[in-house]
Amino acid sequence: MPHEGTRVVVQQRSLKIGIIGIGVGGAEILPAMESMETIHLVAGADVVPATLERFKERFPSARTYQSAEELCEDAEVEAVWVSSPNRFHAEHTILAARHGKHVVVEKPMAVTLEDAERMVEAADRYGVKLLAGHTRAFTVPIRAMRRVIESGKYGQLRALNIWSYSDWMLRPRTADELDLAQGGGIPYRQGPHQVDTVRLLGGGMLRSVRAQVGQWMAERPIPGFYSAFLEFENGVPATISHNGYGYFLGAELVPWGEDRQQYSAEERARIRGELRSGTRAEMAEKQAMRIGGSQQRVVFDRMKPKAWVPEDMGMAIASLDRADVRQSAYGLYIHSDDGKMEVDVEARSGGAVGRRAELEELYAAVVGGQPVWHDGRWGMATLEVCLAIMQSARERREVMLQHQVPVPAGYDADMPIPGEASAVLA
């Protein structure tokens, strides 16, 4: 027995993980992997030789593979992070499951509902955990907003509104990202952020979708806009909208914001000119943003703690009987009968910030035997809504939903209710 004052250190075992697809999306998760003692990155696979070389330079002890098949055959890999191009999400998830690997798959979960169903079936058949990752619903302010709603302190949830103005369409794109059939465009690539968040805040069970999609930039043959009206089974309405054409940015909506997301106003104007003249070196720009590239800071700087601004997901507002709740710089504003209160939730989040949250959920499920909250069926329900947005726009009608699932009981039950303590009046 240790005597009084002796510190007992309990060493946690690490989860050995491999990553398939080390592009810009894959690079975003690497800082979170590096920051967690419980995650051990042991392998990476990519079809671009330069990317593999840079990955090896950054992670010299990790093994590199030129194919997903080779990585999945690595006996040391326990779990796989799938961030390959969208059209491969189903193939690589099923491949990993067949080899007994647990999986986190980036958004969108798949390109079709049929693929998503096959992914869920594979996880069930081979007894592995499947987590649908990379949406802003994982972030602490959104989860804290849900805790406020669930507390009942301000009455029932009455409406949800999320809107985004970003420069997403101006960022460097590969050929597959410019092909709707391969999961390109704002509804596929950015829709999951807003849809996942709405579903989490409203309980998960959406009933129907009525939407319009916009595509008005000749140099980008993919949808760059959508606006949708969603109705929950209990009648609560939600609106979501994303304009990715980069003229006005949502960051300008907050006093601490700035006129930029990835690019300044001047840079955005230059990029439009280069796209129209066909002089943009887009593939070189894309490679520069990948691991080891000259612009990788653009990716990795997003992981650093900083004040929230409305970016790709945008600004979310939950309206309750006696309050409106929205994001603040480091948490939430609660506008109620008591006035305006700001709650700093990031400082009290226990580390589950940004992209770490998916890894923490995976670790808790695989090592700790905890539930997977954002499982394959949850991801499939979010994908169904994104597909319904596009179907509703094509057919100009309301689309009824069939694959929705509720937020699991016990979700974030140990998170303090914001506003109960440590609140600061604005």
C-alpha cells in the first residue's frame, strides 16, 4: 500500500491507429493524434508518393503503405481513420472491418444510402466499432448547447437556425471534389456539419426535408449553396443554409471576427480571377496544404485554441420558451429573462476540444467498453438528410425521411449544465 502523499500513476494503454488518406482532411486530425497519449499512430496509407514521404518524415516510427489493403493487413493496427476521397469511404470502411479493425470514417459517411447500409452491416458482422466522425456536432459549445436544451431550465426547444457564409468553393480542389457523383459540392462536403448539429440539438428524429440547392459559378461545376427547412417528428422546425462562394464571410457577424477564413478578401478576389482565366496552379496549392507542404500551417493552425468565429458550420441559434442560445467566443451566450449571460465552456471541457472528441469517443469505446454515440446508424441518418436536400431540390417537393435515429440515452450525461455555475455576466 502506498503511504500518505504518494502519487499513484495509472498508465493507460494506447490505441494503435492507422490512417487511410493523408490529404488535407487527414492532416487535420494528425495534431489531435499527436496530442493524445492514449493514441499511437503506427501506420499511414496514401496513393501520393510525396505525401507518404512527408508523413514518414513527420512520423518516422510509423509504417507507410501505398494501398488501404496493405495497411489493413498490418496486424498491429487496431483501428483505422478513413479520410480517403468520399467515393472510397464505403470500400475502405468495409475493408477495415473485414480485417477486424475499428473505424472512424470522415464526413460524408458515404456517397449513397446503400453504401452506408453496407458499412453498418459490415461493422455488425465483424464485431467492430464504427464511428461517423468529423462534424461540428462534436465540439464542446454545441454539446453544451444541447445540455442547456435538455435541462429544461428555459422550457422546451421551439426552433433551430444555422447559417454559414464561407469561402469553401475557392479552396483548391481535386477532380473528384468537383464531381457531384463522387460526393463533391457543399451539400455532401459541408451539409453534415449543420445536419449533424441540428439532429443532435433536436433529439435526432427528423421527419422531412424541403430544400433548394444553388450552383452559379461556372468554374466550379458543383453546388456551392443550399437552403433547407427541416421538421422534426415532434414538429420543431429547423432551417440550415450554407453559401460557400466567399464574397461575404460569416466571421464578419461577430465583433471579434475578421474578414477571412482561409483567405483574405484580396486573396479571394485574386483566386476568382485565376479560376476564370484558367491560370490557377490548383494542384500545387492542394499539395502545399498537405502534410509537410509549405502551407500546412493553414491546416494545423486551425487546431490551435482561438476564439470561435462562424466558419464552415456557421452560427447556430436554439430558441426555447424563455431563452435563445448561441455560440460565443469561448462558449455560449444565453439570452433569457435574466438578461444576457456568457458561459465559458471551452475552459471547463476537460480536453474534448475540436478533433480530439472523435478520438476520445473511439478510445472510450474500444478500450473502455463505452457506447459509440456517433455510430454508423447515426452517420447514415445524417447522410440521408444531405441526400434528401439534393433530392428535394431536384424534385421541388418535401422528402420524407426513413432512417432517422434518436440521440442515444446518456449522451454527455456527465457534462455540467452550462449556466449552473462559473457563469460570467456579459
